[in-house]
Amino acid sequence: AAVDSAMRARLRHQHGGAVLIVHDRTTLHRRTFEGLRGTTQLPVASASKWLTAATLMTLVDQGRVGLDDPVARYLPSFRGEKATITVRSLLSHTSGLPDLDCQADPATTLAACAMSAAELTPGAAPGRAFRYSGVGYEIAGRIVEVVTGEPFERAFHDRIAQPVGMKRTHFDEIDGQSTENPDPAASAISTLDDYARFLDMVLHLGVSGSRRVLSPDAVLEIERDQVQGLDTRSDAAVKITRIPTYGLGVWRDVTGPMDTSIIVSGNGARGFYPWIDRAHDNFGIVAVDDERGSDVAVPASQRVAKLAWTTAATPS
């Protein structure tokens, strides 16, 4: 009741939403509001990053990509200091590169946009500063294309969406327009049911049903602190989330002794807030499409998510 009440308040002046809480494979609570269904497609914004990191980690599992490989191994146009940027730094926002203007631009392609990053002037040495942005994911998406020989959307479908059963999730449509320049950091459209299937796979350390999608090591590497030793407090996104540590495509909302991840999330700028509580084998989603800006939408969903995971972890 408390979660539902908080969700109703969260949805004031919004166009529907949903909240889901699952323990292991048992649904503890599921409620949709104002006509939204489990199959309703929503923009998940930065919750896309979790999907992209998982896609790339399938290549790490196969030994075709190394997280500490230099970008230049796959994209030779990255030269000089930029040649030392690692795949890991792309996914942890520590590449040192500034934003790209061409992200999600339907007039170009992912390949062309990512290649333009090779001409950028770094604002910091690779691995020395955290700056939350989409540039690293644009380049990582292109690496997926180069290694697999497939468009990013096809690689995501074959490696994550299809084996997990995400039938209504895709990256290659922006504002209703099909594009060859999907934004691996932010353009995914998904549903409550689809993203729940992804979280179920992650909670079970890479297993979806009877099928292994990722190795346990890959899942836990995504959740590990990738910015240890860096002062993240001045970053604009950290000021919004108030979460100082980051993994590969996920925020580390709650950590435990020895900096182990307890709760991680893939919160997006429009309020879509998926989370996993590894300490209690729970996961959940606050699903909304809030266009008021990340500084409003993220904290509003975060408050409901925190109530949901606290409630789920409290013995009855």
C-alpha cells in the first residue's frame, strides 16, 4: 500500500506508469496505473546503458574483446593519447572525451558518429576523471559492430534481446523515426515485461530460463566499482542521483563492506528506474515516461524505488 501510494503521487500529472517488485522468480508486487500495460513501450533513456554493457560483455565472455584493450585495437583512427582509451573507460565514463553532437542524429550512422570521436580533444587523460555522458557508449557500440560485423541493433537482438525474450525492445527508432545511428547510451525503447526479463537474467548471474547469456564474472564485473579512487562529486549526473560510484552501465546505489555492490540501478533521465538488490535476491522497476527533465524525473522515481526495495527487503 505504501509503494502504491508513493507511485500514485509520483504519477501526478503524468500519463501512467507501473511498479514491479520481484523476489528471485516470484512476483511480490505488480501494479500498473492509468492504462499502462506490461507490454507498453517506453523510452528507458540511460537504462539503455545496462543493455549496451551487457551486449559488449558477451564479446568479453567469448574472448573477442578485452575490457582493458585499447580502443585503437578495434578503431585505428584513435591515435596519440586517445589510442590509450580502454574499452573499460568507455563504459565507466572515464574516457576523458567530451560529448558528441552527432549522437542519435538520424542524418548519420553510428559508424560515422563514433569515428568523429577520434577527432575530439580530450578534456582529461583516460582513466583520470569521471564525466557522465554518452560518448563512450557511442564508441563502444561501434566496437560491437566492428567485432561482430553486424549493426549494433542486430548484435543487441542476437546476443541479449532474443535469448532473454525481449520482443519489444530495440534501439534503432528515435522519436518514431528509424535510424542507422542508434544511441547505445540512451535510445532503447522497452517495456515493463521486457526489462523485467533482463533483470531476471542479471539477478541469476547471466542465466535466463535454462539458457546462459552472460557468465557470472561478466555480470559481477558490470556491478563492480569502476571509478574507485576518482572524485565524482562535481559531476552533474552524480549531483542528481547522489550516487558517487559507478560500474559498467549501472549506478551502485547501495554498497556494503569492502565496497561490494548491494543495489545497482540503471536509472534513466525520464524516470525509468530498474534496480537489483543482490543481497536479498530482489529486483524491481519504477516505469514512467516523465519529460520534466532528469533533475526532476530521476529523484522522483528514485524515492519510489528506494521505498520498494526497502519494503521488499523487510521481513513480514
